[in-house]
Amino acid sequence: LVIRLEGINYAADVWFNGQQLGNMEQVVGAFVYFEFDISSLARRNGQQNAIAIRLQRPYDPIFPPGNNSTDLSITFVDWAPHPADGSMGIWRDVLLIENEYNVQLEYPGVNTTLKKDGNDTTAYLDVAVDVHNWKKTAVTGTLTVEMPGLLSSPLKQVVKLSGSSETTITFPAHKYAALTLKNPPLWWPWQYGPQNLHNLKICFTPTGVAADAATKCISHRFGIRQVTSELTKPNNYRLFHVNGEPFLVMGAGYTPDLFLRYSVEEMVKHFNYTKHMGMNSIRMEGKMPPDYFFEIADEMGIMLLPGWCCCDAWQHWKSWTSVQYAIARASMRSQLRRQKIHPSVLVFLYGSDESPPESVEKMYLEEVAGTMWPNPVLSGASNRTTKLSGPTGVKMSGPYAWVPPNYWLAPQNLPHKLGGAFGFLTEGGPGATPMIQDSLHRTMPQSDWWPINKDWNYHCANPEGLFHSLERFTPGLDGRYGPSSSDREYLYKSQASTYEGLKAMFEAYSVKRFESTGLIQWMLNNPWPSNMWNLYDYYWAPNGAFFGTKTANEPLHALYTFDTNKLAVVCNDRTQGSFENAILVAQLINPANATKAVWSWRSPSFSVKFNGVHWFSQKVPIPEMKKKLQKTFFLKLTLTADAVLDDYHVQQYSTRNTYWLSTQPDVLDWAKSNFYVTPVSTYTDLKGLSDLEKVTVTSTTKVVKAGTVQVTVQNPSKTAIAFLVHLRLRDSSSKWDINPVLWEDNFFTLFPMESRTVVGRFNPSLAPTPTVISDVFNA
């Protein structure tokens, strides 16, 4: 019998039935797995057993910067206030593992090498498993490997295990011909193809024991897929490949709940939202979720970028002693061993803002080799070069505070290498994302709803950090949209701002593929109710940032480029086939005469294949039309196409993308840039949105089935534009909005007499009698 502790933060004394198994010098490290043999201590035949754990909290502060803390634990950096107890506790599972014959199988792996020859793909599989012999004497036996559907019969290997030993046993493809597979079903990220998962079963039978009495087998699902990376020429940008195809990373940074409360249900919500926004990746900086997080990613085709944290003890290498080296090595080993079998893992980053010194990196790379890690690793998330691993090929150049939409397509030859759409930005984005009104009201007492006060700012990032308030967001909002006089006005304008900001960022990285090779929006979510860095809030409310991201990443997307006034169409999804007979219609529309376009253009028919970008020679003539355009105007793009899977499966595809623009563009002061912001010297003028003719939209809701509503929204006005229609779900018994909801679209704009039908999917138990509230910016 073995007890495994999978998460102790930070150090512990451990007893079983009164016998001490380990002390705080031995059981230390938040990310280390600890195992204890309790075979001789366990009481059997229904008798009670007891495990006791005495914990010591970590000391790992972020602030003040430059401190020399050395507890390699879990922090929330500058994302939120720090938990008062430093996240002390048993934060992961405590397992009891029964091992017959004292032999334990753990941490299986299947490493894939692919070779392509025309339309054929050959996969070479190397299988490995760690075998722990808890006996003090040697054991001989037979390991068997089964892969139903892939192997016609089990593979076998006779092994001799030394006493009290732990070793890795391999079944390499060059020795086992059956592990060379022709055209096997591959695992793909969700926009590339199916997530084919196969079953692996490994068993150990001691010599002289009947096979049906073998030790308890270990089983795990795996995917046949290979991840590689390269440095593109001539710029040395890191580009990942999945199964030999270039992979544009489009994702966001995940954080757990502030009190590390995990559940399968919560993880599924995160992945559903990630996929619904058209993203394909999640980065986890210094956060190593439970195994089911990785399993859900495997099932849903979302790539993961785990790694160590910035700014805390994980980067205080100058203060490390042999104690920290040992904990860091054990942490690296524990995480690589358990993650290596998951096809969803793209890369492991063993540094963040900085790359570790040579002695630490050498130790990490020894564990990479020793665990048979199958994927790339990077020494950091920033643009660094080390002696052992060379250039990272990625950048962490911000921004982290608000920047206007035209920031992202700025040229590369600026004095500063910033976060624009070139290379791989491992974290960055347009900053704050104030809550929707419903969420703010849930968070604060009514006396604090307006005006903005210390409670609003308390619900930003860490109060000791740079992003402790909305001070870098509000000036841009006021300067572009005009000052606000209520919380509704401020928060609705915020949704407009974050919608256009996130959409522009993802559009820029998408249209510049593969000069841009990856983007991680900072962040995906928050550990508590926050106005800073998210695509949906703590209450699962999808906001303007959510739907700006979703629009930019839709399967076939038409976009406008702020730097050149050009139009382009990008294809983000192969699973819907190729897009044929596509037509793009572009219109410039003044709010004062919204029924008649100032300018209109219709493209010739064209086609776009996956990862393709179709550019048009026609520009949007904003400079030429300046005298005919109002100060604030709209650009409406309407795209239709045939989605062709094969000769027998063709579906109609249509989408629309609306921009609100001004004849006065934002002017960035590049010379005053720093790592978190580029100031704006002149704001664009979108104040005309506050002068839009008032309108009330009408809506009808049909419950298609339990958990699905179909909402038709009508703009009844013959003259007014219904700007940013916001749909929210309520139940007859609920005071607050029901979330999460997977809306097909939201925060959309209806021109005069237009209607739109959208579907929303939700957990029916949350809203047995659903009703839909429809709001609009200019109500």
C-alpha cells in the first residue's frame, strides 16, 4: 500500500497510524508528488487507519519587487490580492494506491514520431512506463502493452527490477515492429481535425504467477500526435508545428480560483468558453491544475502551455541554496512525468519573464531528458537566449494596459520591439476589462456603484502592483467615447471599448500569420471578481472582450486593417471544409442616414482554404470620403460563402463584422512606450455614439429544448442604429443573470429594420423557466 500526496503547500509533517513518514525538510514543495509505503503500518480487516498532516505555510511574496523569498510555491503574482494564508493547505488529491507484489506502475508515455510520404503518414510510437519496486529484494516479471484497435496482440518484455528501485521501461518502435503504424488516426487541435484518443494498458506479471493474477494494470488514453517547433527566418520567431502543420497559437492565460477550488464542472466551463471564442490554446503560468484539466483538453482539442511562474521565488535564483535546487528538480520531474502523455500539451516553459541561470537550466534539461518528455521546452516566455538552449523565439513585451485598436498592426521597425502582430507574444493585451453591470452590482453594495471609487479599484489587480486601478483605462475611455455620468454608461462604453480592442488584437495576429506565430491574451479569466484582464468574469458573464475575441476567431472572418485601410478574409477552421463562392460586401454608413451607405463595394467571388488569407486590392476609402463621413461612422462587412466538406456536404456560411470608426484616428506616442503601455497623444473621436438616436429593440424567445433558447431581436426603427445589442439570460426566480451561456453572438449591431436570430445554450438546471433580457447601448 502506498500513499501519494499530489499537492502540499508548502511543507508538512506526515504521520500514518502514529508513525511519522516524513518531516518538513523532506515533504516540501507545492508541485512535488510524494509517496510513502505504508504496507507494514496499515491495519486491515476493517480496522480504522488514520493519516495526520501538519502543514507550514509558504513565504513567497511578490512585493516589494526584488525580495529574496525562496519558497517555491503558488502565487497569483500581480493578478489579484494575495490569499492571507499564502494558499497553504492540501490543495490536490491524497491517494491510496494498492500494489500487488509491491510493484507499482505509473506515468506511462507514448512518444510519437511522424514521417510523411505524399498522402501517407507513418507513425513510430515509443512506449514507456515508470516501474517502482517497493520490495527490498529484486523482482522479475513480464510487462505487457496493449493498444486496442492499434495492436493486434500485446507486446511483452521480461524485466528484472532491483530492490527498492524505480526505473523507466521502454518499448521503442525500432525494437517492436508493431509500434510502427501506417496512416493511424491522429490527434489534432480542434480547428485542425478530430481528437482521436486511444487506450493504453500496461500490466506487470511477476515470474511464476498466473497472468490473471497480475499486478493491477495501469490504463491511460493517449493521442498519436507530434509537436515540433522552429525559429522562422530571418526573424527567429518561434513557430510550432502539430503533426507537421504550422500551428498559430491563439489563446489566453488561465488562473484558478483564488482559493484553489477545482472541479471537473468548472474546468469544462473554461474549456467550453475557450473553444466558443475560437481560441485553441491556454497558458498556465505557475498553475498546475489536476489531471482532469489535461484530460478535458485532450478531449476538446485545446493546446496547453504549462510552466513556472514569474516574479516570485521561482525566479529568485540568486537566493537559492541546495534546498531550492532539490525542490525545483523534484517539481520539474513530478510535473513532466504526469503531463507527458497528454496530446494537448504543446510546450513546457521552465522560465517566464526571465530564463534561469545555466546551473538551473542544466538541471531542468536533465529532467526533460530523464522523463522522456516528448514536446518542445522553452527557457522562458520572454525574448531570451541561453547558452544551453539558444533563443526562445518568443516575446513578452506587453502591453498590459489599454492601447487602441490600431496599436496591433504597427510596423516592426519601431524603436521598441513591442506587442504588435509579429512573432509570438506569450502574454499581452489591451488591459482592463470592467465588469458588465450585473456583475458589478453582485460584487459591491449599491452605495459603491457610482461614481468609480476605491472599491472599483480594489477589484482590479493586486493593490500593490502597477495595475491596482482603472487609472490607465478610464482616460482612454473618456477621451474616445466621452465622460460617463452613471455606472451603466461607463460599463456599456467599456464593453464597446474592450470588444473593439480584443477584436483588433486577434484580427492582427490572425491576418499576419505566420509572420505572427502566437498570441496569449492576458488573461482568460480572474481568480476573483475583477475589472482587470479577462474575457469573461468571475460570474462567468461573457463580456464585450469575449465577443470581440469570438468574432475575430470565427471560422471564416472578414476584417479591416487599421494601418492600410485594406480588407482581408482569413480562414481559422479546417473542420468546416474549404470555403468556396465567397462574396464580401463592405459599406461605410453614417449614423444620421443609416439606411443608405456613403460607400459600398462588392467583391468578386473567391475561395479560401484553411490557414489562408485572402487580400483584396480594394481599400476602404476613408481618407477620400472624409468630407462625406460623420466624425463617428460605421464600417459594415458582410461575408457569405459555401462551406464545402466534399461533393455531398455543402453548407451556407454567413457572418458580419461591424466597426465603429472616426475620421480622427488614435495617434500613439511610440517614443514614450514601456513594457506595459504605449501612450496615446490624440484620441479617436467616438463621442458620436452617445448621440445615436434612441431605440428600443424587440425580441421573441423560443425554448427549443431544455437548455437551448432561440432569440430573434428586431430593430423596429426606420432610422436608428441599435448599437451593441446585449442579450442576457434570467430565470423567473433569479435576481442575477444566469451564466455560463454559449451565445452564438452578442453585443451585435442592428441597422434600421434589421433583425437577428441567435441561439444560446446553457445548463437547464440553472434556468428551468428561462427569459431573455435584451439591452442596447443607445436605449
